[in-house]
Amino acid sequence: MRIQDIPLQTLAGEPSTLGSLDGKALLVVNVASKCGLTPQYEGLERLQEKYGERGFSVVGFPCNQFAGQEPGTAEEIQTFCSTTYGVSFPLFAKLEVNGEGRHPLYQELVRTPDADGEAGDVQWNFEKFLIAPDGEVAARFRPRTTPEDPSVVSAIESTLP
């Protein structure tokens, strides 16, 4: 099954897939509202604004697996993201990125190694996976790598359609 075909739910609870964004480069990020890295939403939104018209989208997946840093309901998450950070990119339903309940999307994503050659579990909130327009995972960036780090920007620019 292609990554774009894995069943997902939107933050509003509607069935969806990444196929709705087919043909775009995607930066998939597990996000949280109460994390020390939460200000990365600002950089993610700037990437969305800069590259959105060029066939790119950030895609956020709220996750409460790391120190309970995303405890909110879907409505609370949406309100927080839009009012605090002006988030315009798609947010999907809360999911698990590690462990027995790991969502099938993340079962695929965690196979991708980072720049140091390490694959496996997501380390924390705001881990980033770049998916090329053809659905292949092009790069993985660990949580402390900021969205506008030159390595992230370069990878995005190299995968734009």
C-alpha cells in the first residue's frame, strides 16, 4: 500500500488519506500543544506560506505519547493551532507514533533513517518526515532540527514537484 493510501482521519473526524495531497511534497510532523518545541509551529507555518503555492504542504499529526503534551480534544487542538500560531496547513486526528498502537502511517515512516543512519521509534514531538510527490520518504529530521534549518529547507526544495 502506498503511503498516500493509508486510511487517516482529519482533525474533524472525517475519513481521509494523504492522497488528498497527491503530487505534493509533504512534511509530516507529530505535533503537540504543550511541548517545549511547540514554537516550531511558527517555522512550520512559514514553510507552508513560502512553499505552499509550489506544491508543498506541512501535515500535522497531534500525538499525546510524549509526557502527555497533547491532551486536548480535536476542537481544542484546532483552536490552539489557529489562534496561537495561525496554522493553515492540514491537521489530522490524534494518533500514536510509537509502540503497539503505532498508526500504520508511522509504521511506514519510522523505517526511514535520519541523517545519522538511525531508523526506528520517533524520539519526541516535532519529528519530521519529508515525503516526495511520488510517495517515497525522502528524509527524516529529528525533533530538535527546526523547520527552517538549512538541511530541511534544502531537502524540501529538492523534492518540490
